[in-house]
Amino acid sequence: MQRPINEEIASRRTFAIISHPDAGKTTMTEKLLYFGGAIRDAGTVKGKKTGKYATSDWMEIEKQRGISVTSSVLQFDYDGKRVNILDTPGHEDFSEDTYRTLMAVDAAVMMVDSAKGIEPQTIKLFKVCRMRGIPIFTFMNKMDRQGKEPLELMEELEEVLEIQSYAMNYPIGMGKEFIGVYDRFNNRIEQARVEGDSHFLPLNDEGELAVEHPMTETSYYKQALEDVMLLNEAGNEFDVERVAKGELTPVFFGSALTNFGVQTFLETFLQFAPPPQPRQTKDEQQIDPQSSEFSGFIFKIQANMNPAHRDRIAFVRIVSGAFERGMSVTVPRISKSFKLSQTTQFLADDRETVNEAVAGDIIGLYDTGNYQIGDTVVGGKFNFQFEALPQFTPELFVRVTAKNVMKSKHFHKGILQLVQEGAIQYYKTLHTEEVILGAVGQLQFEVFEHRMKNEYNVEVIMEHIGSKVARWIENESDVKESMTGQRSMLVKDRYDNLVFLFENEFALRWFGDKYPDIKLYNLL
């Protein structure tokens, strides 16, 4: 490390990009990597026909569909900062992966399609960010297309998400008439479709163009100027402390696809995004990132990032101290120690061995089945566990068997590894031990089927048994199999806990009335 460890930690900026599907999240990730010098050519997810895919979409099914279904971890350096981006799935069927990822970041960038405004998945993800009180920066994307009026977008942002906003810049025109943005924060105008030194135009003390320019004669410039003056008079004031608390979101207008406004956004974001933040343990200690002892937690496990080697990677967010390759850590859940000799950092599917990392960084540990999502890893004299990560109650269920019974071993190995990633949940019937999988959304089953075939060479038969209401049991010893009927079944989860699968809410209520002493609960 070039700098003292406290400076290294202070330089980290770790954030997630969240949005509704197709709002431009993965494209934005690519452009940020481009400015960080991590990639030479920012290809977009639109380039599927050319065989060019987004750098962060490494899984085969993602390349085929042009969507992100796993969270990617990407790292680059910019302006003295070490940036860790977590590019999350936008598709609602994979929101569980995204929710856990949001536990591992210190800030979020919210992408909004300016033509569609605030969409349902954005609302869900925003609520998780708000629950954690992390700063949220908003990028109103696709200004090079016709969309909603900028003031309307800001009003929608405040009304739907109930967060106040401050326009860091303001668009001049839109669609084919998109001239650029009025940059309130840097007191300049940034021109679209103009290269070189004349890209930026200075403003005078009155907030108008300080140089003669044909733009001043356009109605778009005059309208933008009028709107900005209105925001100056009646809008929210910029407040760094309120941004840090997640109470005020700085808003940027631009176009990730045409690369307009992205660099200015990145520079401003890095200025106000927080360094690594403390994290709370189960016994309510606050672990300071600048602590000399190493600690972290596993928020994601991914199998077969390299199918040729059948590897499993546990993603660790470092919370405090420094990591050095070869160090020993303890997993308090199982009271076992491990030597971390095989570790990696990421640029999508490009990986390199990491020798050193500090609080705020994300590293990958090669895993032979020891780790679980939510595990705390600690070094030195530390002995605690961080707060649990959210787990979700599945709603859809399928019964799964191998098409070829001779591949039973591969079938069970594949299921075990994919279940440990956390996207699907595993259950088995009590006596026949038939495999039942649960998921939040249908697409998770399709990805499971695809990966079993392509990564484990096992074709599966999936029999849909519909939506169920799953409930776990606090007092398992009081439960008898005779309590099940036509509208419920009793299964075990992968930890051998008993779970009731009820046909619907009516069946759940009926059970509650008949057996009031049985205490049921659900996950998030």
C-alpha cells in the first residue's frame, strides 16, 4: 500500500447502482469503468447482435437476455479514490440478491428513466436504502430521448419516494433538441455533442452565460434559465449533512448511453459520497472501519464464476482494518479458523489475486463449502457477529427431479451449490425426501434450470406446485404431521427446520384458528 492505512480506508467509496430494469444501470456502470480506465471501450448491453456485452454481465444467461441477474463487483481508481461499484440486478425476481448487496454499500446511485419516471422496482429498492439511512444520488437518464418534463420528474421523485431533492444540474432541451445541462453546482453549462475545450461554458454572477453563444437565443435555454431561477427561489437548499443522512438526494440529468454528464456526475458523487461507515453487531456494538483489527461479512456466494474450475466465491465486504493474503480469520458461527490464501478482486469475470485490501473493499474468498451468506469473518482478538442479512420468504414453489436418474450425484451437488447462493431456497418432503425449491420470482427457476444444464450437465424436470404461503415454526416440538391436510404440507428447509407450506392465506388462517398454540413466523 502506498498510503498509511487510515488514508487508504478514507479513500474508499463503495456504492450500488439501483433501478428498475432497463433504466440504464448497467450502461452507467460501463461508463464509470471507462472513466476509471478499467476498460478501453464502453460497449453497451444494446450490442448483443455484435457479440459485445456489458462488462458486468458475465453469466451466459445474462448475455443471452441482455439483463443482469446477479450482482457484479467492479473496482477502479479515480482522482485519488478507490471506487467499488456493486452493479445489481434490476429484475424484481432477483430483488433478494439486490437487498443483500445493499447491506454491503455506503451509498446508492438511483437510475431513473426520464421517460418513465419512478417505477415499482425503484420504489422497493429505495425503501431498503432509506431503511439503512444511506445517501442516495439520483441520475435522471436518457435525456437524449423525449421524456417527462424535468420539474415533473423532480416532483414525482419527492412525492412518490418522499425524499427531498436538489438539482445539481438542469437539462436544456431534451430528445433531439437536448443541448446540454445547466450545471448549478459547478456554475457552468455543459454542452451535449460538443468535444474538446468548448465543452464547458462559464456562467456570470447573474447565473447566465458569460460568453456570446447562439444557445442564448433558443427557447430551450430560456426555459431552462427560468426553471433554474425558480429552483433557486423556491427549491430546497443543498445541505451536505442531509445528503449524508439520506434525507436529500442530489439529482443529475444526463445520458449514460451517449456518455453525457457521466464524468461530471462521477466527480461530484465522489466528493460527497461517504467513506466506509461503521457497522453494528448483534449485541449492538459499533465497529469502526479505522479499527486495527480485521472484520467483514459475507453478503453473496456465487458458484461457477469460472465453470472450468467449478469454483465458489464468497464475497466479503471488509468492515474494519486491513486484509493481507495468508492471514487467519475466524467464522464465529462455526468457531472455525481459516487461512485466507486464495483470494481475489474483480472486474466482472476478470479476476486477479489480491494481496492487500482495507475497510470498504470487496474481496472474494475461494470457498469449499465452509461459508454461508451472512457469515461474519474476524481476525485477531475480535469475537462477534454482525447483524443478520435479510432473508425472504419464497412465494413460488416447484418439485424438481433429474431427467436422468444416473446423474443423481451431479443433480444434488448442483442444487446444493446454487441454493447456497441464496436466490432459491431448498426444501425436502419429510419421508420421501423429494426436492422442492422456493423462489421469490419465476425467472429464478429459469436461471436455475439453465445453470444446472450448462454448468452441471444435468437436465431437470420441474413440476410447478404453485404459490404457497410458507411459515416457519417457533415451537417445533409441538407440531405433529397430523396437523397437515389437503391445504398444507410439512417440509424441512436446508437447515432441517420444519416449514408449513399453506395453499393460501385462508388455509393459514384456518390453521391458526384450529391450532392457536403453534407459533408461526415468516422471513422478510
